[in-house]
Amino acid sequence: MILPDLSQRRLQSELMDDSDLDPRRHHGALRALETINALSWSAGRIWKEVLRLSRTRDQPIRVLALACGGGDIVHALQRRAASAGLSVEIHGCDRSRVALDFARARKTQRGPAIEFFELDLLDSPLPDDYDLLCCSLFFHHLRREDLVDLLTRMSRAAPAVFAQDLLRTSVGHLLARVALHVFTTSDVARVDGLRSVEGAFTLTEIAEIAETAGLRGVDIQRCWPQRFSMSWRRAG
């Protein structure tokens, strides 16, 4: 199998970003992402951040998932909160109306109602009334300068930030190719998944971006599978 040259980042348009994409194919890709997120323990890492916050803040804790897509992580967090008996308000936002409608159509579990609302992260102010802003698999869609700006605004809008995304590695590219053919049948996800890895950042690059954005004391870790997590809290 011939792997692409990943020494340089290659940012490409993804099929799911096309507003003319057939909603049925879009929904199929969202279901594929849900499977990949579950295999990657994406909700679990955010939940650990929620638990840390719960030890230092009065309840309820307010969490906003940026670029939430089909809402699978948001719903997974609410299920965990309900099982733990923890009072958490968990909301999601995205610029895609198709994804938001898909997220809203899912049955809400016990706990406060989940609010999903439309928001273009690059063109709109971020809400400043949440304890934690989190983001999964969105950074690789952005130009470097847009990511610096987004991280800067996230750190100003909330006292805690958590993000996780792909790493641009040959192993990651191979894993994506295999997983998307074994665990999904979505043609959209299979194309976009490989483009996502090719547009992702390296650990060195994301650390430089976080420093440029002014996230002092940020904790960046490599995590399963060929991903990174970024955790930051405002000092004081």
C-alpha cells in the first residue's frame, strides 16, 4: 500500500462540507463518525475533564461542544452524567443544519434537555457563559491562522478548554484506511477520513499553535489512536 507524503500538511475540502451533499449520505457519514468516536474513546476523554471541573466548581457545570456534528459525543456525555448523578448542562453547536437536525432527532436521555444551535465558529462570537468549551475532530479543517484565532477566543470565552484531534502520521493514515473500511460502509467517511489525516497537525505543530494562541500551561498529550488531546485551564 502506497502512503502519501505526510511531511507537509495538505488541507483539502471534505465531502461533508459540501452544502449540496445528499442528506442521506451525510447521515451515513455522521453514523460512521459515531462509530469511530466510540472506538477512539472520544467522549471518555472529555468526561474526565468534566469530572475534574466538578471537583472545583458548583453544580451544574455547563459544557459546550463546538462543531458537534451529529451530536453523538454530546449525547454520550449526558448519559455519563445521568449515570453518575452529576448535574451537567451539555449543549452542542455546529454550522451544518443537516448535522444539527440529525443531532436533535436522537432521543435525549435522562437529565436536562440538550440544546443544539447553529454557530459558525469562524464568523461568530463564542458564548462566554460555559465552564468548558470542548472540540473534537475539527482543528484539522482549519488553516493555521484560523486555529490560532479560534483557540485564542476559546480561552477568553471559557475558563477551561479541551480539544482532541487527529495526528498527521503514516500509522494514522493506515489506521484510518483500515478502520473506515472495516467498521463503516459510508463512502463519504472513507474519503473524508483520509483527507482529514492529511490535513491534520503534528504534535510539534499543535504545540506551536497553542503557544501562539497564548495558552500558557496547556497540556498536550498523544492518545489512542494516533490522536492528541489538549487540556487548558485559566490560571487563578
